[in-house]
Amino acid sequence: MCGIIGYTGNLDARQIIINGLLTLEYRGYDSAGIAFFSNGTSDVVTIKTTGKVNNLAEKLKKNNADSTPVCGIGHTRWATHGGVSETNSHPHSCGNVTLIHNGIIENYHELANMLSEKGIFPVSQTDSEIAAMLINYYYEGDACKAIRKAINMLEGSYAFCIIFSDKPGVIYSIRKNSPLIGAICDEGAFVASDVVAVIDYTKEYFILPEDHIAILTADSFKIYDLHGKEVIPDVMRVNWDIAAAKKGGYEHFMLKEIHEQPEAITKTISPRIIGGLPDFSNDNVPDELFKGISNIVITACGTAMHAGMFGRTMIERYSRIPVSVEIASEFRYSDPILSEKTLVIAISQSGETADTLAAVRLAKSCGARTLSVVNVKGSIIANESDYVLYTHAGPEISVASTKAYVVQLSLMYLIAYRIAMINNKLSCEEAKDKVNGIITAVNNMKKVLKMDEELYLITNKLAKAEDIFYLGRGLDYAIACEGSLKLKEISYIHAEAYAAGELKHGTISLITDNVPVIAFATQEHIYQKVISNVVEVRSRGAYVILVTSAGKHVDTTLCDHHIVLPRMDEEFTPFCTAVILQYLAYYTAVRRNLNVDQPRNLAKSVTVE
Ligand code: AGP
């Protein structure tokens, strides 16, 4: 959600902050703002605007600073408390204090009432401004003291960058349940909500520990715990190339990320294949984690949850351990039945999703074992789980998840096979075959990536539709769910996914002439069943796009388009069907001239409930 960058050093802070905010655009936002010390004095200039960062850059040009500002903070806001307006945009100021905030101050009403009794009133409707007012209220010249007193009173989540008008060149930062990374290099010190904002300057960064105060000056980055003791953070190094965070000649990040999928899967699975077998010893995930399990709960949101649905089928198929998939936002309030014999697997690209994080915490508090599958290194969910398996998709910039999804699928295969092996349900020989199956599937995926023209042509019809239905059974149902989500989020066309057999229990009433139905029929044991469901919709006039494996003889009157996958083991078709659903969503959105990478109302990482 909100993007944060703070910089103090020897370069033009305005330029660095605008560039940083542009790289953070992918997180999703509706307004932007910047504050900087105008000329090394206590004069803090704040400029805000609704809309895009480019609007802010334009507005900034009109500001004639006396000299080059070298310290400032910038923010992209995704509105939660208070509508989209310049007043509600960050930075917020009160007295000496100017700050930007990501997160939610849950008790802001209470705090606002307390401050109003002292004659201090906000000008915006935001919870963030209350934090600025509170820090300023406690400020008597000692910034750390004021910050500590204020955060003691805050409930909720926060990542703050704070400047004090009488402390030019210095930035203070603190976080809780919201991400912030820090970095220092020859050009100065940085703090940001994501490492992509600083990658042009340095590849080394660290995660700011929770509830520690960071103090940034042009040549130092100090971190103190709440007792004032200095803490040295672990320095991490970005393990992907800078080019990974750029479009690299593609029209959209989404298209680039679709094409990066085979490589992302290979990077994710290779370190976990030892002697041809799935093995997590390099991740320090012990086999004991998978022994004596009574049940498994997979929890996640959105696309990650669809990867979890796929994981359930795979784990149950091979280990016969009951698995449930729980939407994290439901699970956290569901009073779940968990024990030390329950393994809770949390899946998250960002590792920041508030609901998934809450689900992990709940699982731990109930004594369950927790394993997370996360893409962003050092993220909160990764840190808080007992064990973590990182996916190696590299940075995913497009809001619509593509490569992060398929690498989650790839780990679901390996987890399923490993659990089955450890529980003596799969022999080493069988597991080796399965692992080879994944490797072959990656090659097939490359073939499907070349079907872009065929899929582009099909979207001519889809782009004009008002409703689209996705059908599938078993593994294909999980794929259908992802297909419908992908289409909705970037093309704004209403879409629904149905377990194919369920359609006739109500929803088939919506199938009339020319309503597009995309049916996945790649699983042999239920192939005929899906075809029967296709016949049902076809006879009601549906415009059918049918996806099957190679070698199937399909009655041409059954569908308008027949998409044929390469010949392959049906267990691994999801890598290929994923590409198909992604292309269909992508080209439909492109035909509708929409902002593919930053769809309306959406944020890349959902750090609020
Ligand atoms: C994916 O296309 C979506 N933008 C969204 O559903 C996403 O998968 C979900 O918000 C979960 O995010 P996470 O993987 O970062 O936890």
C-alpha cells in the first residue's frame, strides 16, 4: 500500500524522492506528497497532490528553492481514513513535526479527543495527522523522547518517517507491522518501504527492526532500541539484478513478468532439488516439521490463496493428510481448531499482507507449527513464521500477480512430495519422477508462452463482454479461480469461477447467447465430466473457449476456440494453464486501454485489514 521514501545526503533530495516514489507506484496509491528542508535551514517545504507522482513532479518544478535540498521525505497514499484529497495526502505537519505514515492508527479517535481537550485540532480526516500532532505535543527538543512517548500511545500499525523543522538534515524513522528498509552508501542514507526504491544507489540494505528508532544523517544511519541502546542490523544484499525492477523493453511489467516465469520457477526449485529429490535442508526446514501432522491449514489471500487451493489437492493426493484452505481474513476471526499437530502454511508474495500475518500470529498463539512461503526476503510474515521457504520470483511490480503465483505452485509441488516422502507415502523413485515432471513442465510452459498471438486474437471477443465465466474441476478449478480474479482485477469485467459441476445449481441461469465461458479440461479422470458441463453451457448459447491437453479429440461444434496444451503429464498442466489465463486477462485489459500494471483501487501489498 502506501509508499515511503526518506533521503538525506549530498544529492538533490527532490529528484531522489520522486524517482523513489515512481518505483513505488506499483504498490498502489491515489495521491502523493513530498517535504524537504528548503536550503539546509529549518524551512520545511511541503508539496502534495492527488493523482500520479508525475503530477507531483510537475508541481515540484514550480517551487523555486534557493539551493538544492538534500534532505526530504516522500509518500504515495492509498486512502483509508479520509477520502482522496490534497489535505489528506501526506506529509502531515504539526508545529515542528512533519511526517509520512504507512499503516493504520486504530485508536486515532481517542487520541484526537485527548488532543482536542488541549486545544489541538487536525485539519485532515486522517489517522496519520494525529500521530504528527501527538509527536509535536510531546516535543521539547528531544526527538527520540517525543517519538517514544507518542508511539507508546499508538495502537495499530505504522511505518513513519519524521523530520523536525529545528533539525535540518535529519530523518527519524520507526515502524511496527509495516515494512521499512534502510540503506546507506556514498550518496547518503535512505529509508523506504521497499528496496526497489533505493536499488539505483545500493544493493545492500537492512530491515528496520520493529519499534526501534532510526536516525538518518547524510553520513550515518543509527538504530536504537527503545532504551536508547544502539543496535547493528544485519545487512542483506539484493539477489536479483537491477534490470528485474525495470520494464526492459516490454510494454507492461505484467507482460515482462509473465515471460519471466520459467526462469523464476527454475530459480525457486533448483536449490530444493538435491540428488533429484525435493529437499528443504538448505532452507533449514527440518523433516520433523512434516512428521506427526494431524492436519494442514493453508492460509492466504487472493492469488496466493488460489496457489493454496492447488496445494491442498497436491498434498492430500500424495500424503492423505487432510488439508483445508482458509481465506486469511476469515481464518483470523474464525476461532479455528488448531493444535501442535497442525501445520499452518501461509502463502504471501509480499510477506506483508495484514490478514495473512494475523493468521500466522493466531496459528502460533494456538500452538500450531507455521511455515510460510514468501517472496520478499526478510518480510514480516517470513520473520514471524517458524520456518520460511522463499520463492525466488524476484521483484514483482505489476499489481496483478503472475510469476509470484507460479513459483508458489512450484513450491506446493515440492512441499506435497516432500511431506509424502517423509510420511512414507511416496518412494524416492516416485518422488524423483515427480521432480522430473516439474522440470519438463517448465519447458512446456515456454511453448505456451509462444501462443501469445493465438490468445490475443481470442481476447477480441472477451474485451467486449460484460460477464465471463471460468469452469474447471479439481486442479483446473483452482486455475479457474485464478483466471477469473486475474481478469477482474485488470480488465474490470465481471467474471466468476465455478467448479464445473456446480454451475447447474443456480448460476447457469446467467448463461445466455454469447456469454463467454472459458473451460479448463486438462485432467483425464474428470475430462468427460467437464465436457458434459461444456455441453450444458453450449446448448444455452455460451461462447466457449475450451482448454484441453494434446491428443483430445474435441467435437468442433462444442466450442468457438480450442486451446491445446503441449502433450504432458496432467499433474503439471497448471504451469501452462496459468500462462493462458494470464495472457487472456492481459490482452483483454490491453484491448480495453486500461492501466494494466496499476489497476484502479488496488494495492500491491495489502497492509490493512
Ligand atoms: C493478485 O493478482 C492480487 N493482486 C492479490 O490477490 C494478491 O495475491 C493478494 O493481495 C495477496 O498478496 P500477497 O501474496 O502479497 O500476500
